Amino acid sequence: MVSTASATLSSLWGEVSGTQPDPDVRVVVATLVAAAAAVVPQRVWRLSRNAVTIAHEGGHGLVALLTGRTLTGIRLHSDTSGLTVSRGKPHGLGMILTAAAGYTAPPLLGLGGAALLGAGRITLLLWLATALLVAMLVMIRNAYGAVSVLVTGGTFVLVSWLTGPQVQAAFAYAVVWFLLLGGVRPAFELQAKRSHGGAGDSDADQLSRLTHVPAGLWLFLFHAVSLCALLGGGRWLLGL
């Protein structure tokens, strides 16, 4: 039994860590179009933005832990807003990095995903995404947030276990395109709100108070990260 379990684990690890063939370029382009259709139309974006919020708040939470802060909990709301609460010094590098991680998390996750797909690591991408969602679920502190993460994580599990390589590849590419494209729009939305006198307690404004650097410069950083990630990740996905 021990040898059978060992062989099973070895086979599973080989499947996860191995490479899979790249999908046809038509599939890559089709997933790009599908991702754009989930990001550009306002009515669709109101729903799909929930997935970007998961990545946004997950970025806050992950960096809070990595910088030694105590993560208290994460809340996701039906209006696609969210809140991540951590304990620690209310100033300093850890707090700055935690505050800066929200708007930069979705595009950077998309860039990392594009790197994995460019290397043919489709299965590894799906499993890593599932693991991150499971870890995040532990820290969710409201019902809507728990349902959102469960549905998202459940989708990854179903695709990973019940579909073939072609469907998995198409799903993985669609997810990464969505993170790259969806990571661009929130910074523009924040800029629009601030231009009309809103979002006074946004991440950019919090960073401004923490660093005494104008909020507009932090907003420029969010734009730069998201657009560079889209350009770099897009090149990897398209094999350029």
C-alpha cells in the first residue's frame, strides 16, 4: 500500500509539475476576445469585477503576511468592493507594501500566470490558483465573500479534475487574459472617481498619507504596473 501511494503521489506530482502543449493560436486569440468581453462592457464588468476584487484583496492579505503583519480577515462585498484588515505598525515599509499590493496584485498575478503558460505549465497554474483561493477562503469573514471564493475555487477544481487538456488550456489562458485586462481598468476607475472628488480613502490616498508622496504618483504607479504587465504578459501568451 505504501508503494502504491508513493507511486500515485509521484505520478500526480509529475502531472502537476510537467509541461503541457501550447494551445492553437486561434484558441489563444479566442480567449483574449472572451476576456475582453468580460472586462469592457459595463454591465458584464459589474459582475466579473468580483474576480478582480478577490485578487485585489488577496494581494493585500498575502503581502501583509509576508511583511510580518497579522492578517485579521478579508471581506468581499456585492458592490465589488472589499476590505482587508491586518494588525501591526500603522506605518513603515510593511504597511506601505500592504497598501500598494491591492491594485498591483491582479496584473502581477496575470503576468506570473502568463510566464507559467509561456513555459507550458498549464496544470501547475490551475493548481496554484486553487491553492491560493483555498488559503484565502480561510481568512474570509462574510458570507458573500465566502460564496464568491468558493464558486471561483470550485470552478478551478472542476476544470482541473473533470476536463481534458484542451479545455484546461483554454480556461487557463482565459483566466490569465482576464487578470491582465481586468487589472488595467480599476486604476482608470479610481482616477475617474478621484477627478470627481470621490474615493478619498482609496489605496492611493492611504499611500500618500503613509509616504507623503502625492496620491497621483501612486496612481501613476498602478497604471504603469498594470499596463506593463499587460504588454509583457500578452507577448508571452501570444508567443511573440
